[in-house]
Amino acid sequence: MRRGRATLGLALAAGILGGATWAIHAQTRAPATHPGKAVYDRHCAECHGTGGQADGPGAAALPIKPPPFTDGRLMNGLPDDFLFTVVSKGAGAVGLAPQMPSFQPPLTDREIRDVIGYIRTFADPPYRAARPPIFRPLAAAPVQPIEFSHVVHAGAYRIDCQYCHADARRSPYAGLPSVQRCMGCHKITAAQGNPEVQKLHRAWNDKTPILWERIHKLPGFVYFSHKRHVQADLACQTCHGPVERMQRVAQVAPLTMGWCVSCHAERKGPLDCVVCHH
């Protein structure tokens, strides 16, 4: 009987020790490797650094330092399709410095998506995917004289619309930023190494305006005041769509009489004819 108890005790002890050993191995088991890490280490780390801090050896000689992927305040505002274009076609395709070339080929679509997913893991504060707004341009966005990215300025850097379109809060017209307003940042920011910013510098030095292509235009018999709508706390995106996610801005709202009247009725705005037709 005693021998049986001793045998049972040894078996229980072995079971406990074995369970403890398994628990230790389970706790020290290496986490699964992100599918984008190998591609990132092979093609991106040279400039962007192994930890995404833009401290790779290849970045030292670049005229414009790559953005740190660890800065979630900057990176989290860039949508996946924008980053896909940067990787597949090169940074110059979105108006950034062309020092980053195209990586397609050799990378496949799947590899690019994996790299983007891996880049997201560096962000602090952490990146949280959100359902992107759905918008359908009524016509193709026009090519502008400068490849100005609303994704970068209004999305990543969160520059308020009225910083550039300063007349919107005090005039019927939203207005366009002057060359002087743009140079307020770009005398220093990306002043070297970006051909699109160099176009801005030439306009500044030559004292010539930038001839932007118009996107939104109402008939001459319609009066529309940006000031009154801004004072009513109407978001710019109500009429212009999510410009912070548009590389090139396009018209997304029909801006017809029926569309405007429906909005006024929904928000209890004025419905008199003379409000818009003087």
C-alpha cells in the first residue's frame, strides 16, 4: 500500500513538473513573425532603420530625411492606398521627394500590403484601422501645376482647411493660398530635393502666381457664401468630401439646387429663393 502511494506521489510530481516545464516553454515561445518584416528588412531598413525611426545608414546622405514610422500622429493619418502608391510607384508619384524609388517590381501587391501592415506596428500612439469614408468623384480630378497632396497636408499633418483657404470664414469665396502663405512653411520644409516644392520656389522668386485648376464652380445666377456656411459650423467635407483622403481633389457632391435645398431643409436652414438667387 505504501509502495502504491509512493508510486502515485511520484507520478503526480512528474505531472506537475512536466506541466510547469510546458508552461515555461509556452511563456518563452517567440511571437509569430509579421509577414512584412522580411520584406521590410530587405528593402526598407537601409534608409528607414530597423525600428522605423528613419535612422538607417542610407538616410544620412538624403536631402530630405524619411519620416519616422514611429510617429503615429503623422503616420496614422495616411491611408493604406496612399502608402501603397508611395511604395509601388515611388514617393514622387504623390508629390513627395523622389529620393524613394518605385518598388514594383520587384515587390508584388501582397508584399507591399504586408510591408504597410508591418510599418503600422511601429506607430506610437498605435495605429487603429477605421472604416474609410466612401466617396465617388463625379469627374476625374484635374492635374494641378504642383502635385499638392491634401492627404499629407490635411490628413497626416492635420492642417486646418482655413489655414490655407483663409477667406472662407470672412468672405463669400474660400480663396486660394498665396505663394507667400505656402512659402511660410516651405522656405525650410522640403526646400531641397523635392521638384514640386522647387516649382513653388520658382513662383516665389519670379513673383508669379500659381495657376491652379478650378474644381468647383456654381452657375453665375447662384449666390453662395462660404462665410455664412462656416459661421453655421458646417464642416468643409459636407460639400467637398473627405479632402484629407484625396491625393488630388475632385468634386464629389453634385451641388445642384435639389441637393442644396435638401441640405437646408434637413438642417433647418433658410429656404427662401432670394437667399441664393439675388
